[in-house]
Amino acid sequence: MGGANNTNNLGFSDGNAERFRRFGGDRGITKSQNVGVNFNVGSQEDEHFRVGGDVMYSHSDRDTRTTRERQYLFEDSTSYYGEESRARDRGHNISANFRLKWEIDTLNTLDIRPQFSFHFNKSEKNDSSMTHAGDAARTAVNKSLSGYFNDGKSYEASLRVVYNHKFKNHPGRSYSAQLRYSYSHVDEDSYTHTHNTYYLHSTQELIEQNTDNNRKTNGLQGRLTWTEPLGHVRNARFLEFGYNANYRRSNADKLTYDLDPVTSAPTFNEDQSNRFRNTFFDQSFRIGFRQVRKDYNLNVGVQVQSAMSKSDDLINDDRDIASRWAWSVAPFARFRYKFSKTRTLNANYNSRANQPSLTQLQPVADVSNPLAVVVGNPELKPTFSHRINLRYNDFDQDTQRSIMAMVNANFEQNSIISVTTSDPTTGGRITTYDNVSGVWNAMAMNMLSFPFGSSKAWYYTQNTFLRYARTKGYNNDQLNTSGSFSINFSPGLAYRTAIFDIELRPRYNFQTVSNTVSRASNRNVHTYGGMFNATYSAPFGLVVSTDLNYTATSGYSAGYDSKQWLWNASIAYQFLKNKEASIMLSVYDLLGQRKNISRTVNASYIDDVAYNSLTRYGMITFTYRFSSFKRGQEPTVDREFNGGPGGPGGRRGPGGPGGGGGRRPW
């Protein structure tokens, strides 16, 4: 497999954002290349032994330019932060995934999966920012000019072995054992240059530092499961037991050196350095009951979890985190009822405890940016969440009517939130973490579609989405509760025949946000517009397509509301036997109006962001579809082996310009 493009169609999973310090996020314009091989070796006559895997190299280069306007919410005042930045992230990845599957006999199966990966990344960012007081004169508080550079590499390997056994003399009884070892080594070198001006103090600050980050992790995970039938196996009634244990040991070293502004000579900064030795151990025991019937499936049970974390700092033992254990009991339930083959109701409930990260726990201040200092809280408690989901599906074969309705809700106990204290004279912020209760969100959605008319060529569709979220956060020791409600409604009308495919879909979204602190900052945002697309397919192979999308917003900060027309078009000719080949000319964003604007609202601030995007371009495409299988035959491939480069879940199929992949093939 191979590919290269500059149309934001990454085509592979880029894990560098999770391993390294990167600055561009997932926005901007990306160029990417990849090449790989995917193999699957076995015999169709004898499937007892099979070997497969994939090896892949990929590269990405992302350029991101961002403009940000942020309004901080306080009880008695507001402040405004503006930023412009440009970031570039470049990554190289080599990954290899293999699998050996051995069906020893009808009762025993062995599965071995080794994985290896190498990742290299270079990231840089330059930004400038200003903070103003919220008074009538918009008094300048600070100005910051910064440059960041990060060079990282990582090496990772893992091996997973899974053994499954069924009992010959006791149908329905089985057990599974799994053991996994993993190793990770991440090494990063960072350089930071920051020049801050504090207008109210008439002072300046210059920071120039090098930082070495080195992290090594060894992990061992084991899992045992047992399934026991209750009575005869034909009763389809089972008890299920499971035990899972996970042990990790990591070394996390962050060594910071201040550089002399004249000679660049390094001086070790002990206050901003650490050498942590972290130990994690968590285990869980699960017991459940499963009942399978013609009309319904039921699965209920409970899981008991315990987790231990410990951290020692070799530089300063005052920053040690003593061994701490957390226990939780988490019930779960799943129910599925079949009214008919095409009408079902699903109800799920699950709960789990989420431990705070060591970053949130460690009482070590990260002062690499003096205007945004972050320090952990070793007294944090685990967050316990409850999730409820209801889903109804109904499809009428005769009328082709389809209905889907869903309701989700999530409630949290001891939610971990940010506690931010601001200094009005410098504009700087110190952020730590705390536990609160009363954070929850709920969502409801409905999808409806049906044909109508004597020819059944007309279709009506409707999507409705409602969401409410209640969040909390501290600003200058003032607890702010934020409520956000949004509704999205999008009906559609389509006409589809063998020659014409035409669709019109208007849409409207409304979002309102209320805060208990600084109510004057509450805002309503309206997003509205619509989409029209049409395709003409002539019998002799000519295909003409176009789509027009209009979007408008109101309620954003000044200068961030937008009106945008996005027009794409293509013309193609299909030829050869069964129209296997086609050549196409397509143009994306004919009017050159594409913009990217987003809004984030939480308990601490309202954030409006604009960033660069891929605009007008044209493309000529040749496509040839072929198959080596005889008519009426299909390949018999183990689905679990078909997940490498180009396999299901890997690269996306043909899409419109920009790698949309969601619209009809161009």
C-alpha cells in the first residue's frame, strides 16, 4: 500500500500527538505520505494455523495558524486575552503488527500478537499574546512573545499472548487467559524562549531554557475469564467471572537548565526539575449473569476495583506521593429486546472509577510559562461516573421507513476540575485541581427517514439533537456553575432515481450558556444554513456532481461571526466493461470562502478560535476498479487479519476533494 497527498487526508493513525509535546493540534493544513505491506498467510483447506500482519512507514507535516480571542469569567469583572500563533509539527512513524493464530484443536486456541513501533517528531511554535483588563479603556496588562521547539523520539514494543479453552465434557464452560508485556521509551529535548512585559508593574521578564524529558515505562497485564453454564447449555444461562491485574513501573525525568542570555551557559534549575519513579497497580474482579433468549438478551453484574499509585522524586523528597489505594464497586447492566428482526430496544448502564493522573497529583509547579503556571493536588480523589444509554431502532422493510431514537446521560461524583487563580496586575494564572460534585450531561437524538410518492423516488429525512451539560470551575476562589443547552435540527428532502440524485437539507443550531459568576458574559449562539447536492448520471457514462453548503453564525466575539458559501463540483466519465474505469475533474471550494471558526464555553472562559484551512484547489483523478475473483465468489479472509494499511478501519475509501470520504465517490 502507498499514498501521498496534501489535502488533509492523513490516511493513517498518527500517534505522535499522544507521545510528544506538539503545538499544532489536529487543525491546519497537513501533507502526508505512507507506504506499507499487509500480509495474511494460511490455507483455505486448513485454517488451523495462520500468520499475518502489517508493516508501515508514515510521515506528516502540519502547518497551523491560529487566532484566539478568550474572555475570562470572574464574579466582579472580566479580562480579555488575544493570541496569534503559528505552529509546525513534523513526524515520522514506523510500525509493525504481527499475529499468529493457532487452532490447536476444536477446544484450544492460541493467539500471539507482537507489536513494534518507532516514532520521531519535531515541533515548533511562535506566538504573541496580549491581556487586557475588562474596563472601559481595555487597559493593557501584559504582552508575551514566545518561541518553543521540541525534538522527540520513542521506541515501543509489546507482546500479547491469549489462550482459550473449551471443555469437551461440559458444553458451555470455557476459560480464557491473557498475558501482555509492554515497554516504552520516550526521549524529548525542548527549548523555550519567552519575553514577557508587565505594563502595570513596568517590568520585563526573559526566560530561556533547555529541558530534557526522558520517560521509560514497563508494564505487565494479566487477565483471566471463566464462563460457567447454569444447568444445560441449551438454557443459554451463564455465570461469567473475570479477574484483571495491571502493573506499571515508570521513570519520568524532567531536567531543566536556565541559559545565560549572553553566553548561553546552562545552569541546572532544581525547582523546575524532577526525577520521578512512579508505580501503578490496579486490579478488578468481575462477576456477571448472562441470559440469552429469542426475544431478549440480559447481562447484569458488578465489578470491584482497586488501584494503587505511588511516586518518589529523587531530587526533592518533599514532592513524593506516598502509596495510596482507592477502592470502588461498579455495577453494570445491559438489556436488549427484539420486538422483531428489524425493531429493537437497547438499555445499558455502567459505572467506573477514574483515577487522577500523576500530573494532576504531583505538587510540582510547571512554570515554563509564567503566565500559565500549573501545579497538581496530591489530595485528589478518584472520579466515579455513571453512564446510562437507551436506544430504539425500527426499520420497516415494506415502506423503507427507518427510525432511530437515543438518550444518553452521564453523572459524575468527585469530578476533577481546574481551580484557577488570576493576578489582575500581571494577567498571570495559577491552575491546580480539586474535586466537586454536581457535574452531569444528557443528550437526546432522533433520526427519521422514509420514501413517499407513487414512484418512491422522493425521500424525507430528519435529524434532531438536544444536549445539556452542567459543568463547574473555580475562578479566583469563586465557584462558577455553567449550564450549556444546544439544539440542532436538520430536515432533508431528496429525489433519487437511476439518473438523478438531488438533495436539499437546511439546518439550524442554537446554543445558550448561563453562568452563576459574571452573568453579563452569558451568550446565545446561532448557527444556520443548509446544503444542496445534485448528481446526474448519464447512461453513456458521464457523471456530473455538485454540492453547495451555506453556513452563517451570530453570537461570537466581534470579528468571529461568519457567513460562508462552500461550493464543490466535479465531472467524470466512466468507461471500459461494466464502467470499471473513470477519469474525473473536480474542484473544491470554487468560491474560495472556506473558514474554520470554533467556540468553547466552560466554567472558566469563553474561547473563540479561528485557524487556517484548506481552500480552493482542483484535482484530476483516474480510478480503476478490479477484482481477481470469479463472478459470484467472494474472498474468505479472516477479518481480524485484515486491519493493516488499507484494511477496514485503516485508510478511508474514495471521497471528495479534501478527503471527505463521507460523500458519494467523486
